[in-house]
Amino acid sequence: MTLEAALIVPIFFLFVIFLIMLIRISVAQMALDRSVSETAEVIATHAYPAGLAASAAEGKIDDFIQEKSMGTVDLDKAKALLDKGLQNLGINIGDSLNGLSASALNPIVQKQFKDTIGDFFDSHDVKVIKADGLTSLTAGSDAHIDIVAQYTMDMFVPFVNKSIILKSRAYEKLWVGS
């Protein structure tokens, strides 16, 4: 009886640890999915007022440029000139803005993750790696928000010093009116 127990008990404990890890991974993935999805949803629902403000600001800037240039330059020409100058310098402003968007969304997604899961997992391991579409508030019906986040989770298995990276993506159409 002792020999059988000596063979079966370690296998049983490894099986239990394996089940616990599967449950932890599932809980963390569900929390990450929910936090990214809720963040994208909140941004999508608040895009209309932000779009109105952006349109009003564009109008004011266009009026200011036309007034200062005595009607020879408008906002579209200024944008084209700026884009051409940045391209000549090898600067992609869209990638820079999306990088800023991702870093700005980090604390929001981390807070949603912590609110969803509590202190069971470390919310500081959640990182937004992509945030696309935040600059398209005036794009009309094609406006969208695309958020990709990842969570790095350490495995608590004996003799295994590995991490698992969980990723989640949320894609929402921005509510910008017609």
C-alpha cells in the first residue's frame, strides 16, 4: 500500500497543480478580455462629443490660418505641407500618436483589470501594446477603436520558471453620428 501511495500521490499533486494553473489562466484571460472590452466600449460611446469638439477646433484653426495668411492657405494645405515635411524627415506621426494612445490607455485598462479581478492578480503586469483609431474621430462612418493588451503571468508550478503571455483585443466602431 505504501509503494502505491508513493507513486500515485506525487502524480495526483501535479494534476491538482495543473488544474489550479488552468483555472488561474482562465480567470486572468476573462478579466483581461473584460477590461479591454469595457475600455473600448467607453471610448466608443464618448467619441461623439470628442468628435464634435475636434470638428469645432478644426473650424477655428482653419479660420485662424486663413485670417493670418489672408486666404492663401487653408487647413488642408497646411496639413499636406506638414505631412510632406515630416515624411521627408522620416517621421510617421500616425505611429507616434498611436504609441502615445497606448501609453495613455495603460492606466485605464489596468484599473478596469483591477476592478474586475481585485488583488488576486497584479494589475501592473497589464500592458496596452496597441491602440489604433483614437486619431480618427472625424473619419465619419469608418471611425473605430482597436485596443490590444497583454498580461504576463508567472506560472506557479514547481521546477518551472516560465511566464505565460495572455493577449486580448477589442475592436469597436466609434459612435460619431452620421
